[in-house]
Amino acid sequence: MAKVICQNCDAEFDEKEVKCPYCGFLYAPGMEEKYMSDLEDKRQALDVVDDEARADYKKEATTSGKKALRAIIIIAAIILVIVGAAKLQEYLLFHEKYSAEEELLWQQETFPILDKYFEEGDYDACFDILYSDENRDHHIWDWQHYDEFTKILDEEFESDTGGEDG
Ligand SMILES: [Zn+2]
């Protein structure tokens, strides 16, 4: 460490001193040095504060960004579920109504023909209509003579097999 001579009392002291430790005479280069180093300390302190503030801000921005993203995802999921449920309900209602209307039309068209064949005793014709591939999905059990007709079929089947046995 370099030493300097006091301009006032000729005593020797460290150049980092702000004033002579013996007579108190102010030492300008030391003061300047101290001022500059204090300034540097403050600047560094400010830098640290700045860095911390920036890190905090970044952290907060990231956190709030994540929160916002999560909120958007949740809202989107809720909307998707609501829209999906509405669409599904709409589809089911439409399908149900459509099927019911179709079925009613089919029955209004088909049952009188079945009635006619049934009354005539033409069970083969009834069977062909009831068990055809295209009528497979219709509610044939809604026909007024359905139970009677199936009973007749069973009896015919039994007498057929019975005949073979005897
Ligand atoms: Zn001195």
C-alpha cells in the first residue's frame, strides 16, 4: 500500500485515507478515491437490486403467464364439454325423434298389410314381412297380432318337428 506525506504536518499515512490521521488535514486524492469507490459500491448495490427486481418480475411474469395459460386451458375445456354435451344432446334428440317418426310411418304402412294377411290366414306372408332383413330394426312386437302370431309360429314349428318324430 502506497504512502503519502501530509501537506500540513509532513506525517506519513496511507493514500486511501481521506484525511491525515494526525492533524486531520483533508487529503483530496483519498477523498476522491473514497467517493469513487462509494459510488461504485452504490452502483453495484443498485445493480443487485435491479437484478433482483428483474428476476422477481420475470418470475412473476412466468407465474402469471402459467396461471393465465392454465385458466385458458380450463376455460377451453369447459367450453368444449358444454358444446360437446349440447351437440350430443341435439344429436340424440334429433335421432330419437327421427327414429320415432320413421317407426310410426313404417307401422302405419306395414301393420294394415300384416292385419290383412293375418286375417286371411296367410302366415307365410306375415312371416316374410316381419322377419325380412329390411324390417329387422323395426318394432314388430308393436303389431297387435304379434303375440298371437308368434304363438301360431311356435305351434306350427312344434307340429312340424312332432310330425317328423311320429
Ligand atoms: Zn497531517
